[in-house]
Amino acid sequence: PVTKEHLKEGGMTLGGLCAAAIEQSDNTAANLLLDAIGGPAGLTNLARNLGDNATRLDRKEPELNSAIPGDERDTTTPGAICSDMQRLLLGDALSEASRRQLEDWLQHNETGEQMIRAGVPNNWIIGDKTGRGSNGATNDIAIMRPPDRAPILLAIYSVGSTATANDREEAIAEAAKIVAETFVSAAQNAAKNTSDYETASHLFDYDAKAPLDIHDTIIEEFDGGTLHDITYTSPKGGPVAAYLVVPKGKGPFAAILFSHWGNGTRAEFVPEAKLYARAGAVSLLPDYPWDRPDPWHKTPNHYDKPELDHEIEIQAVLDVRRGIDLLLARPDVDPERLAYVGHSYGAQWGSILSAVDKRMKTAVLMTGVAETGDIFLRSNDPGIVGLRKSRPPGQFEQYAQVMGDIDAIHFVGHAAPISLLFQFANFEQYFDKTSMEHYAAAATDPKKVLYYDTGHDLNDPQALEDRYGWLAKHIDLGQVPILPGSSPKIRAP
């Protein structure tokens, strides 16, 4: 309907074609756009570059609308399309200006009034794109912006129905209504959770004026600085053992607080901390209560007595938080350049600290889990499955409930203005990608989410390089070679 009107004008801009194809479903405009990007194969290649291995386009309009049962040509999945929308509308696949323009076209769509738009509250801002084809194919995809919450991406596909066109559209509207009501209910629960968060956050109060009672011994000198074996007093009593890595020079230095994974020790990040010492950062690497000798040792995993684990994990967070006091008490540390890096359990601690302690400028959360239940109730890891089967019925449900008030998901939404870098593993064995996406989506901006082809230990060298790049940007580290073959770029901190 649009391109026909412009025939006498001699043509249309690509922007005009995009508007016509999206806002009015102009098939000729869509075909001209396909020609501009290399045809159907070009669009399929774009999908692959977005990480979408499901979507494929084989033909142009109108042939692509045949929707023949069993024919894989010109097909996708709702999940794939939602992932594509996330990368295009909310991710970094497009520039900010291009993201705004694409969403503006979607918001001005004139073909979707009876579908998703009809099913959601009137005060939601909707941008959508509809599709209709043979064999009852009726589709709508949308970015929905409710007031005072993160955007929602929705894709609804229907094919094979013999109902009338109006009935098919009403079915999509009804599905959208169910989704909207779910999120409205979730928002109401979130209001309650805010109250719960305020209560839970006080679990991590402590006496910041208590003496640290630091004992410090240099145990190694290396080319970038010194490695210290230190202890300081836990807010819950007893010594916290930690490594302290100090650069050469007088500073002022950036500071990094490291928290290892549950099966690790304070030694996990020593090589990385030495690297950052060469880049101009003091690093503190404390242990957890279950890593300490008697009488201060506290064994975790009391599945039959979750309140004990609850207290142990609170102490772990407090001990790490006390490490912030230790770092900022040092005269060689710049208090405006403090970062946090946490792996697994350490990521959970970082989510909590980012909410309750605003002295950090940024935090890196490595292979963290959103909720205790994502592992103990929903993990498909053989070891976890076997453990679950070995316990009495209902025990893990009770465990997850008791531990739930200190789950990362309840705190990461209060991190702002602290920036967050999420690093997840594509081959994560303990929890699924839904947990990862739930975790990242709940976090406040500014944030960045990265995935790596590795497991929970996150031993991909690229993850280290990305972590260094993030920290260098946010706490002004010096430039040092990270990976083998990296060109040495060293400047004075």
C-alpha cells in the first residue's frame, strides 16, 4: 500500500521501506529490503550473527507465507525471535539510535490493534509486528513497556487453526492478556518483595567501627608487587584469613575485592590479582567460614538444618564486606576506584553487597545463580539429582525456602548505580540458561551480560580478558598484556 504511492516519486529510502514494511506490512517494501541485504540468505545470515540458529528465510513475499505442515522453509520459533528482539532492541547488536528507531517503527505499527495490543493494559507502551499466512498462520511479536519496570518481550505464533481470522486474533489477544496479568501479579509481589528486601538487607548490618586487628606477613615478592598472608577480625568473631596483593609504588591504587567459588579457596584469584597489581590495583582475597581451621571452622551443607547454613552464608558476606573496610582504610587506595569480582558463591555475595554497600564502583559476577532452588530443586546435574533423590521428601524445598531470603535475585535489582558485568557459561552444569536470564534481567542498569563456551569454572581466557577490560574501564587500571600474544601495553598507574 505504501510503495505503490511512491512509484511516481522514483523510489524510497531504506528508512522509508522499513517504516512501510513494519508499520503497514507492505510486502513490496519487505522484498526490496531483502534485496538490499542479500535476499533471504542475507536475513538468515543476520540471524546466525545474532546467535539464532533456528530462524531461516528461504523465499520472498508472498511465497514465504505458505506455512505448509512439515515444511521447514521460512520458519522460526518464539524463543529464537524473542532472543533476536532482545539483542536488537535491548542489547548491543545495534547502536542506541538504531534501537530507538526500530522500536519507534514497531510502536507505530497499524496492523496489530486486535492482537497483543488488545490484550495488555492501556498504559503499557507496545511496539509490535504482526504476520499472517496460509494454513491459519497468525503471529504477533512485541516489545512491551509497562510503567516502572523492565520491558517484556513476547512472541505468539499460531498455525493450523481452522478458526476465523477474527477468532485467531482474539486468541492471541487472550494469550497476551494472560502474560500481562502474570507480570502485573509479579509486580504486586515485587512490592511485597521490596519490603522483604529491606528486612533482609539488615541481616548484613555490622559494627563498622570495630577494630580490624590486622596481622600481615609478606610471603612472596614478584615482579609486580608483594603477596601478603593476612588476617582480620570477622564481624561474627574470629580471624578471617586472606591474601593481600600490593603493587609496587606509592599509589593511589585502585582496589579489587575478590570472592572465590564455594569449592575453591582464597588462592583461586591470586594469579589474576598479581596481573592487576601490574596494572595498578591492590587486591584482597578473603576465605569463607568453611575454609578456616578449628575453632573457627564452620561446615556448610546442613540440608536438614538450613538455618545453620543461612547464618554461615550471612557471615561469609559480612566477612567479605569487612574487607571493603580494610581496603578503604589503606592510605594507598583510591576510595573512588573500588571493584568487586565474585565467582559462583562469590557472585551471590557480590549481588548482596552491590545492594547494601554502595562504596563499590563496579562488580563482576561470574557464573552466579539467581536462586538456591535453581540448583537444589531444578538442576539436571547428575550429582545434584543424585543428592536430591537421597534426601527425604520436602527437605530441599524447605532448604530453598529458608535460604531464599538471601538469594541473589532479591538484591541484584537494587545494585544501581553500581555497574554490573555478568559472565555466564554456555556449558553450565549446575543451573540452566533460564536462571541466568532471570538473574541478569532482574539486575539494574548499567549492566552487561556475556556468555562463554565453557563450564562453571569459567576457564575461558576470553572471560579473563573481558573482565580485565571491564575493570580497566571502570576503575582506571593500567594496560598490561592479558593473553599469550597480546601486545604489551604498559603505562604507569
